[in-house]
Amino acid sequence: MLANRSVRRIALGGALLILAQSSRLLAVIAEPLPIGAALSQTSNVALLGQEQIVGVQLAEEYFNSKGGVGGTKIQVLVEDSAGDEASAINAFNALLRKNVVAIVGPTLSQQAFAADPLADKAKVPVVGPSNTAKGIPQIGTFVSRVSAPIAIVAPHALDAALKRNPQVKNVAVLYAQNDAFNTSESQTFQAAVKADKRLHLSTIQKFQTTDTDFTTQVSEVMKVKPDLVIISGLAADGGNLVKQLRQLGYKGLIIGGNGLNTPNVFPVCQKYCDGIMIAQAYSPEAPDAMNKVLIDLYQKKYKKMPGQFTAQAFTAVQVVVEALNTLHQKKKITSYDVKELRKELNQQILKQSYQTALGPISFDKDGEIIQKSFYVAEIRMGADSKSGTFAFLK
């Protein structure tokens, strides 16, 4: 008996839970241990979210093969965060109702600013797999990210472009103004261009992530005769923008932002993707042991190399699982009060260091990732003009 309260058992999300009549969650007593994933499966963001879903599914498969958490299997429960704030909020609410111990997601930074506060208020840890805009870890105590801030990553691409062509002078910048990440990323690029005395920021053009016709923006870009074009958009809109730039005669260098950092952009801009340079927080060529694990899992299923969005989503689940296993060493994971578990898990996530596919990572007190290894890759399209690779520059 529990202080004059009767106790009932219910099945929720595949896990057997003990609840008091007051609805206070007392303990997880059976597997699987639910971890939420709010990722984009539909809308124009799906080209990114699909890669992330692969990442969390591979992580679920791998870590369960290694015993899960102290012998208790994990289950990644996926909800579609689509491409807007309302959908991300709905996805988070659905996962909170399923009493997940943590949430991986959402796909976009703009969605994170809307949805993360819900989890923070509920004291459920959130690990952002691709939220690189300024201010994400500062949303709340229970928010962290495994995606390095764009202010650190983006300048690497500009440096690589200037090494490729030291004669670059005129620079055109285009960005999706309705998306927080792309706006933040573009501000970083613009600041880097302005800080380099060799460069002149000739034009700044805005568009929407839902746009398909970029004739107006491309026409304005062509007027200034740029040597370099920098695009901050998503795979669908950014890929179409690249295609239209090339079709209308632009022959100079192109830097793509993180939203174009997926093999799913190849069928969008096809042969016109060739030569796009993109800064990377992940490289399949990195020698880390967990990277080899990810590559092996990915190649067995898809016969190709994983991209950054897959690697970061895989890493987000890894962080949660390894922190849970550390807690299990102190106290059997199935004996935790779930509210206690979430609190302890959030603290443990920030305490640990991790050997991941991204290389060694850890977190600062705010939940910001500490990562040392960054790269720049150039898209090289195949003879069929539909498939390609990210060739990493030395």
C-alpha cells in the first residue's frame, strides 16, 4: 500500500507503468523504455527528417543489440513534426502523453523555439539533433543539442571557397527568411563576408522555404555578377534555387548551408548540384569507432554512406542511452520514479563525455555541444546526374 492510495497498472506506449490514482508516475517496471523522436516525415522538411528517422532507428537497433539500458530495451517512438511550429508542438505533446524519458528533435530550429519550452516545462530532456540556430540551449534547463552552432560551422565553407578561388570579390547571399535556422545561418555568413576586406557583399536576397520559382531573386543576383553565391535554405527550396541559378547562367562558386547537407538534395538540383561546397559537422571518413559502427549499419541497409543528419540523430539517441546506462550503474533503471529519472538523466547527459560518430563530444553547463572536428565537402554528381557523393576536402 502507498499512503492510502490504491495503485493500478496500465499499459502505455508498450511499457508497463505503475501509476497512483493521483496520476503521479511512480516507476517504469518493464521494457521497452520509451525515447521520443519528433522529426519531420512530411512537408518540404521531410528530405532532412527522413535521414534523421533512419539515424534514430539504426540507433535503436544497435543499442538494443548491446543490451539496451541495463538489459531493458529501448523503443524510439517517432512523431511527425512536419515543417512548421504547430506540427512540432503537436508532436511534442503526443510524446509527452506517452511518458517518454527524453525527446530527440525537432528537425528545425524554428520548431525548437516553439516546442522545446513544452518539454522544458514538463522537465523532460530534449536533445536537438539539427537545431543549430543561436539560442537553442538557452531555451531551458532541459534543452541540449548535438548539432554544433552554425556560427562555428559555417565559416569553414567560406574559407574553403576562398582557397579554391582567391580572386573572389563579389558575393551574393540568399536565405529563407521564414525559417529561424536559415536566418541565423545567413547572418553568420553575412558577418564573415563583411569581416573579410577582400570581399564585397553585393546583394542579399530573401525567399520562403515554400517557394519554387526564384526568377526574381536570381535576376537580382545576376545583375551584380557575383563570384560566389551563398544559399541558406532547405533541401527542396535550396536545391531548386541552385538549379535555377545554373540554368540562368551563373558559373561561379556556390556555398550551400546546412539545409542542403543531405544526399536528398541530389535529385532536386541533379547535375546542377555539382560543385556545391558545404561545411560539415560529420565526416564518414573520420576514424572514430562509433562512426565505423554507424557506417556498417547504414551500408548494410542502404548500400551507401550516411550523411550528417543521420549521424547527428544517431548520436542524439546514443547520448540518451549512454547517460541512462550510467544512471543504471548507480540504481536499477526500472526502479526510478520517472520524474526523478528525467531529472537525473538531464543532469547526467551534461556531465558525461561521449565517443560518437561525430568524434569525441561533451556539453557545457547550458547544454551546448563541445565538438572539435569540422569539415568541408564538395558535392560531386554521378554520370546519371541524379546520384552523387560528398567529397571531403583536405
